[in-house]
Amino acid sequence: MSDQIDGGLRSELQRQGIWVTSMEELYNWGRKNSIWPLQFGLACCAIEMIATAASRYDIARFGGEVFRPSPRQADLMIVAGTVTKKMAPQIVRLYNQMPDPKYVISMGACAISGGPFKQGYNVLKGIDRYIPVDVYIPGCPPRPEALLHAFMELQRKIDSQKLTGNAKAEHLDPMQPSEFPVPAFGAHDLEPAANPRLFQPPKIERS
Amino acid sequence: MPNSLIKAECTGRSKLPRLTNLVDDVILIAMTPNPYFFIVIFCGVAVVFPLMPLALAWLWRRFFQPPRPGAGKNATYECGVESVGEAHVQFQSQYYLYCVIFLIFDVEAIFLVPFAVAFTGLPVGAFISILVFLLLLIEGLVWAWSKGCLDWGSKRLSAR
Ligand code: SF4
């Protein structure tokens, strides 16, 4: 409905105290203001995440609400810290076990790319190899304000998601896979080393 | 409503014709606040209150849930690790016995420390009484031991 009503008319009505909204907006408004993150931390970034959840920064003010210790009740996975190859299958499995719709914030250089430990044989070079990431936060570690910013970006994304039509959100499409393959420990590395559906590294052209 | 008032009402109504009298009585019973009536209300609310969110959640799931189940999603949650075996495993009651025995000897240690500190200045009577106390506990330990309470997962106990 909000597509049919003119924006100018809408704000005019609003000024007169008449609020016009659509189911979609209402639904998304509810979703974006009650995001329950999964409660787990991986490395030093997790300390910043804890600070964000604690009284000084208080992510609940923004709708971050309660950190849930079970994926069944979580909407958001904050990958905060270094993902070792030993931990990666668990993270993917936890992500799979979260109910749709679900979102991922990749917090810190480590979760994005391996960060300072990128050369380490045991460090995964970015969690986006296995699960789709919605918001990346650079920094080592990112400050709590940065996490709040990422959170607000995610809210913006949720707010803009369509519930119907061709461009509707991915989680509403029954054709999309609901799970991502969990990597297994191979002889030298995780197998597969990345999910080709999600991760295509740019090809380096050497002349 | 005070009793006298009800009575006054009853006597007032009883002068009415017979048929309406019965109806009136029914109405009166329904209107009179029985002291237990609140418990009935309370029970009703206590049942409806938890059922309503469950029903709403069920309805929501039925009509609006993104239909995307999966084997991994429905699997048992075990902190991300693949679950091993059944979720309904039994824990040995042996553990409880261990705890109780540990607790007894833990408390004994509290008594033993002041005894050890004051040992040189103790009269003979105090020494003997603590000795008896120790002997009692040791006897208990021997008894528990001989009963097999200290064998973790022993065949004797698990066979029972
Ligand atoms: S990005 Fe920096 S602060 Fe965050 S987990 Fe990695 S090393 Fe630690």
C-alpha cells in the first residue's frame, strides 16, 4: 500500500496525525526492533560485543534485545572474532539451526578475512566462505559504536526487505536452500574450502 | 455484598409470582459473589493465559512461517557439534552418593583443621572425643566402600 500512496501525501497526513502504513512496514518494523542475537564469542572481538551488550552501550536500546544461548531463538549471528578451522563447521551448523529469517554480522578483521592471523594454517580466511554475511564491520577490534552502526545498518536492510513480489526477501523463497553445507575436516584443509555459491574470489590475472 | 442485604433481597423477591421466583433465584445465585468464584476465574485465566501465546504462535507458524525446514535445522542442538547418541541418556545415581560422601569428608576437614592447630594444648578428653568422631567417619567410609559406593559405574551397582 505504501507504494500506492504518494510520499508527499503521506507526510502531509502524518502531520495531521493520520498514520498510514502497510502490513509489510508494520511487520518489518516489528522484526527490526526485536533482533535477538545468538550468544557466542570467538576471540577478542567478543569482548567488544559484550561491552556493546552491557550497560554502557546497551544494544537493547536499539532493539538488540537479549542475547539468546540457543540458535532456535536467535535471529542474528554476530561472528565476533577469529574463526579457526576447527570452529568453522560448528558455526555453519549453528547458522543452519537458526530459524529463518536470519542475519549475520561479520565483526572484525578476523571474521571478514582472517585479519592479523590470515597467514595462520588454522585460521579461516573469512566466514563469508560458508555463510552469507549481511554486514561487515572492519576494525581490529571494532569499537562498540561500530557494532551499533552495523546493527543499525542491518535494521535498515530488514526494513527494506519485501515480503511479496518478485524481489521478496530470500528467506521467503521456498526454492532457496535453507541450509548451507557444513565443511568437514579434510587431510589438509576444510573440505570444501569454500561454498562456491557464496564465495567467488576475484580471479587474479597475471600477464 | 453483606449477608443482610442478600437476605433482604431474597425476602423481597419471594413475594413475586412463582415462575419468576425460580428465574430470580438463578439470577441471584449467579450474581452473588461466592468467595470461591474468584478461584474459578483464577483457574480460567491461569489456563488461558499460557495457552493463548502458544495458540497464537502456532497460528503464526501455520500461516506465516517461511516454509524452509531441513535436516540440519531440525537436528538436535548440541552447541553446534554433531550430537552423539540419544538425548535421553540416563545419569547414574552413583553420582549422588559420591557427592554426599564428599560433602561429609569436606565437613570433617573443617573440624580437623582447628583440631590440628590446637593439638599440642589439648586435654586428653578432647583428644579422645575427636578420635571417636574420626573413627565414626572412617567406619562410615569403610562401610560405603564395602557397599561399592566408591566404584564408579561398578558392575555390582549397575546390575541392580
Ligand atoms: S579482528 Fe582483531 S580484535 Fe577482532 S578477533 Fe581478530 S584479532 Fe581480535
